[in-house]
Amino acid sequence: MRKITIVLLLICLWGCSNSFDHWITFTDAFNIGSISMPAKPKEQIDTLKTGAFTLVSSINTASLNNEETSPSTFYYNVYFPTYIKEFDLFKMKQDSAIVNRLFEYMMTEAKKITDCEVIEKSYFNYPEPGVKITLLNSQTNTLGVCRILIFDNYIIATSAVGKRDNFSNEVENKFFNTLNVTLKTRNRK
């Protein structure tokens, strides 16, 4: 009986782990980049129109079977302007103040959409200007870590969401580090 209990415990632990060995490498529909996901993501492509510019968004979502593991839901999003002269990221990147305003705008929008508060943010360069923000929804006790990178022609965002109590920053970091951007699309020629 004791051996059976130990074997069942090991099987449960193995089944609950979000091991990257069993994840798939997903390439987005625009061949901009790839990232490891726990399953084939649901992809939603949409167009966002404002008075000044139009953006195409490709939102890819995949979740683990076990929601008790945290993070359990992962997002890989690509945003790019349909007409570069309206919203030229290459020109915006020449001025760090404009890039910082763009990051602040995105964080404000993320707060509105998710009904969360920003509890931490840090800027980095990997391999382009980026920001890592940690969002908390205190009503649902849900934590999300979102990283936004601005390239010459598009923006990439990754997110990992799960329960705050057992959120693994190590898993989020491994997830983000699987991001592989196609070099020929990364920089403006």
C-alpha cells in the first residue's frame, strides 16, 4: 500500500508540473517569432482602429490542464501598424521619452482592461527596449507578469497569469526566454 501511495504521489507531481520538455514551439501566423507554449494556442487576429492609427493584433493563448499550477495561462501577442507612416515604431525608438510614454500608455490600458494594479515594473533591453510589469487583481488574487518589447516594425508582449499564492517567477522567466524573434523581421532595413 505504501509503494502504491508513493507511486501515485509521483505521478500526480509529474502530471502537475509545467515541464517545458512537453511544450510545443509555436510560431505566429505572421512568422515574426516563436515561443514555447503548453499547448497549441488559441489564436485571435483582430484590427484595432483609433483616430490616428490602425494596429493589427495577433493574440495567442494557451493554458495548462492543471489550474492549481501557477502560472497556468500564457499569452504571446504581436501588434503591428498596418501603415507605418501613421505609427512608426522605428522613429519612435529614436527618442527614449516617446518610448517611455508608449510603455506607460500600454500599462495604463492593461490596468483598465484587466482591472488590476501595477505592483512592480522594470525596464530592460532584450534585445530591444522592453518593460516587465507585474499586475495584481486583488479581487481574484491573480498575478500576471507581462513583458513588452518594442521592435522596429512591431511590438511583442508575453504574459504569464496564475494564482498569486504559488506563482512561480522562475516558470515565467523560462517561458519568456523561449521567445525567439526572426532576425530578418526584427530590424528595419
